[in-house]
Amino acid sequence: MKKVIFVFFVMCITFVVVSCRSFQISGMEISEQPTAGNVIGDFDITVGINKFLGSSGGTNLFNVSSEITDPRIVDAVKLQILNMGGSRAINVKVEHRASFLNLLLNGLTFNIWAPSYARVTGTVIR
């Protein structure tokens, strides 16, 4: 009986580990060719992210809210392009972070609420 419980426990842990993901971003374009266009300016923005069932700045269990970051970051970059009058963004860098307060709130809610933020930098061109 102990062996069955142990195998079940290992299977559950394996399931949790393989189903964790920090966040995803889709629709990115990467090219090694130099980009032609006039540089309009750089941007440096912070996007707040509220995930559930996970850790701040880290993984979330069962991928419950891993897709939350995708539209928020893409929309923030599109807004920067629109506000600067550009046509696209290059050299976009996304850093997923959590402050001390984010980690404290995550701990107080026993990993139910996982606030964090993403710092997005890049260059807008026309």
C-alpha cells in the first residue's frame, strides 16, 4: 500500500512540475536582417501582471493564467508604436520581475494571487 501511495505521489508531483509555465508571448517577429526605417524613439514601460495559483515572477500551476501576459504586453507595445507615430518596434526586450511587495503579497495569499510586472523596452521605427 505504501508503494502505491508513493507512486501516486510521484505521479502527482511530475504532473505539477511539467504543467508549470511562467508566461508566454506569441506573435513575435525575429529577423537577422538589418531593419530599414527611421528611428523615432525608444520606450521603457512597465506592465502590471496579476496571475493566479503560482509564484510572483515565476511559474503558475496548471497554466491557469500563463496567457494573461501575452495580450497585455503586446497591447502595451502597440500603444507605444501608435503614440510615437511609428509602424513597428525593434529590439524589444521583456523582463518579468517581482518586487518585494509582490513576493510578500504572494506569500500572504499562499500562492493564490501572484502579482508581478514586466518591464518592456524597445525602439519604435517608421
